[in-house]
Amino acid sequence: IAAPVVAIPAVACLGFLQASLMCIRYRAFARLRIVLPLLAGGLVGVPFGIRALTTVDGPTIKAWVGLLMMAIGAAFYFDFRRPLRNPHIALPFVGVVSGFLGGCTALTGPPVILFLATQGESRDAFRASLVTYFTSLGVVTLSIYTYKGLINLEVLRWLAIFGPVAAIATYIGARYADRVSETHFRRVATLCAGLMGLVLFFENVGEFF
């Protein structure tokens, strides 16, 4: 519906809104030993991601986003995990990948979620560390978007339409998260993400030929 240079900043704004609301609720459980290394890497990756967003053509970005969504959907659906002996050494590098993807596709979360899922943190600490990282990185990402002129009236129009829906959905999700089977929710959500990625990829891959 919208060009990537409009859709991606709009999605980033919505993601920041949702992460901020969640951060208010769970911030007490956040682990700074996780958040700070991730954030250090994310700050390196974001500018490169935004540069890719503003220099690569729309169909190429959409096709790569679609391919990425399919790969991430498959990884989550089949519960792909590879634990490391020294996970904290890898956190900044995971942050770099997350920041880059966040800057050019607004998909900040998957690399971090896939990595942290192997670390054995409690559910509250896992969730709180994620939303604290997303909120902190979102401040930087949206600041650069604004500096680059990517937060414009069209982005704000989409935000005005979907912002209230995202806020309500976040409230409902946070309220009932503990009552839903995490395994079933993950499988349904990742299946939907994979199918969306499949459609997005094949709608735009033809532009390469």
C-alpha cells in the first residue's frame, strides 16, 4: 500500500509505541547486563540500516523483507535454537544485526528473540529486557528517521490510523498474555508471518527479472 520509506518508519513508530507501553509495566524486571550490550551493538547497526532504506529501491527491500520473514517464521515455528558457551560476548554482534534490520526493515526483534530464547532467563526478565532494548533503540532510530526527513505527514497519517489500534492490542495482549499457551501463540503468529513474507517476496521478486 505504501512505499518502504513510508511504511517502515510508520511500523517503527508503532513498534516504539507498543514497546514503550510494555516497558512501563515490565521495566523492573529488565536485566541491564543484557540490554546494554545489545544497545551498544544496535546503535552501530541502525545508521547502516537507514542508509540501506534510503538508497535501495522499494521492490528490492520488499523482496528481502519477505525472504527474511519466511526465514524467521520457519526458525520460530520449528523452535530453532543454538545455545552458546559464552553468550554475553555475542550480545553486541546480535545488537548490530538487530539495529541494521530495524533501520531498513523495522524488524528489530527476531535476531534478539532467537538469541535470548536460549539463555534461560525467566519469562518476565526475558520480556522486560526485550522491551527495554526496543524502547531505547527506538528513541535513536526515530531520531535518525526524523533527522533524515523520513517522519513526514504521510507517516503521521498512518500512525494516527493504526496507533490507537496498536495501543489497545498491546494492552489486551499484556493483560491476557499469561492465559494463552505460548507454544500455540508462537506457532500461529509465525505461520502468519511466514505466509505474509511469502506473498511479499513473490509480489516483488519479479522486479529483478
